[in-house]
Amino acid sequence: MGSGGMGVRQALLGVAALLFLIDLYLIFQYAPTASEALGVQVQRIFYFHVPSALLGMISFAVAAVASVVYLTKRGRKWDRVAWASAEVGTVFFTVAIATGAIWAKPVWQKWWVWDVNGTLTFMLWLVFIGYLIVRSYAPTVERGSRWAAVVAIFGAASVPFVYMAADWWEGLHTERITGPAAQGSLEGEMFFTLMFSLLTFLVLFIALVAERTAQLGIEESIEELRREVAS
């Protein structure tokens, strides 16, 4: 399965790279510039911000599900999936926060606004960071896995509040235009470009999680060999 699995992972990364190139063309050449308050070219960062934010939330949901399975069955494979998903999700969520700040500066004249949406987003990002810290500094691997699983489940429970914050509480964040219960809408080229961006980021997420999960498995095998040699 090793060589076959590696081939699949490489193919996924290749597909993600191809989709990303097409996505860049759609974002900067195909999609029109918004004519409203977003008006300037910075509006195009929207096509990076929305997918990275959504995939960040999805990654914590994946980590939570894998953590529940791990706590139930004690399968190391599921723990590795949870770990990889949380790591990749941290990257996506960091990109979401950074692109959101870049977009906010010319539109709101502020890099960051501490409304409910921004505050909950920042708190969820801190939960991601906390997950990684727990895994890194736990006294044993087993304890780190169990403690991190609890953090992942807690983080996933907060995702709906982050997702719905713009609708449930007043703030400067624009209305959602994707996902369940979305309030806003896009038309034509902009909608197509956003959907393609979501597809691109989804394939990239799957490819990175698969690759990182495999790396964690190799690292565990090497550590086991070290312990056997030492004993």
C-alpha cells in the first residue's frame, strides 16, 4: 500500500496544483471587479478568504470526528488523521485571518474589528493553536492524543457559532453568501469563480491531510524502531 498510497497522494497534489493555476486565472482575469464598496482590486482576495475560512472550519470538524473514533477504538490511524487535519486547518485559518485583515483595511479603514465574528474567529484560531501545543508538550504520546482529542471536540462544537456569527449578531462583517442558510448571493462569473476556488481549496485540503497523515505514520514507525534499538 505504501507505493500505491504515495502515488495517489502525489496525484492529488498534482491535481491541486493544476486547479490552483486555473483558479488564479479565474480570480485575476475572468472574474469582474466588484463595483460596490469593495470596488478596488483588493476585493479579489475574497476568493482566498472565503475558501480558507470554510476549509479551516471543516478541518476542525474532521479532526473532531477522527478524534471521537480514536477515543472509541484507540486506532492510531484516526489519531494521525485528526492531527494532520488540525495542522492543515491551522494553516487555512491563519490564511483566512490574514486575508480578512488585508481586505478590511481599505474597506473599513481598520486591520481588525473586534465584533462578535472577528472575536469568535480569533478564539477558534487560538483553539487550533492550543490543540497543537497540547500535542507537543504532553508528557506522553498517549496523553497528548487523548487531551488533543478533547480540544478538537470542543473546537468543533464552537464552529457553528463562528459560521453563524454574522447572522446572529450585528457587526461589520458582510453577510454570508455560501453554505447552509446563506443570506447573500453572487451572480455569474463571480459565483463560478468562488465555487471553483472552494473546489480548489477542498482538493488541496484533502491532498495535504493525506500527505501529512502518511508522514506522521512514518514518524511513528521510526520512533518505534528507535525504542526497540534502545531497549
